[in-house]
Amino acid sequence: MEIRIIDKNQKLLPNKLGTHSGSVINWSRSRSWFKLDALTIGNGATVYYWSDRHGGTLVDVITKKNGRRFIVVQMDYAKRTDSNGFSESQTYEFTPNPEGCKHYAEVIDIETSEGERGFILEPREFNPKTNRFRKDGNRITLGHRSEYWDPSF
């Protein structure tokens, strides 16, 4: 299935394995598109780092005067629930963290070759002094929380 960006002025940032992500799992999951109902406050989210990932919650959708939309994901507390020690097999329980770090992404509207509408999330960082977003930051997915600490680091 092919997708096209609805606003031709918007471009996707590069997302290359080995350059922008050090984990095949993180890279493949961060290349998702979402249905419009995923923009629900309280929805689970995952923030991707080089090879780690951390669970969070969608806490806000910001619409700027020019119509551009951005999401705010706040990191949750993640409590390890397995007893596997320093291993690849990890399970976690998540609870809200009102003081959790915030991550941002821009909502890029798309349409599939089958006519279905949705969006892609592009990483952004927010500068509170200028009240502006810039093209940088971590990739985010919506719909589930996932936590993973890479034991090789």
C-alpha cells in the first residue's frame, strides 16, 4: 500500500537504519502511519531512541494558527515486572508520571492508495523561549506503550 502526503509543502525526515536508529525493531516500528482516531488524549505512546524505547501517554494535541498540528507525549513511570535480570526479555507496568519528560512530533496528514486518511508522526523539538518547533527529536508511535533498555550498553 502506498501513501501520499496531502500537503505537498511537507517533507519527511530521513529515517535510516544504522544512521537514525540502531535497532531494527525501533526503526521498523517508527515507520508507521496511523488512523485519525489515534490522536486521542490518553492514548499510549512509545518514544524511540537509538536502541532503547520508553512508554508514555499522549497528553496534548497543539494546533498552530497556520493549521499545523503537533502532539505532546509525556513519559510514564515504567516498573519492571519480570525477574529476568540483564536480558533481552523485559516486561513493564506503566503508570502516569505528571512530571515526566515531554516529547513532540508533527502530525503529517496522508492518504493511502486505497483512499484511507491517516497521519505520520515526524520528530520535533520544542523551544519554549521562542514557542517554536524545529525538525529534530525522537520518533514516536501511538497506540501502545513499550519499554526496553538495551542490555548491551
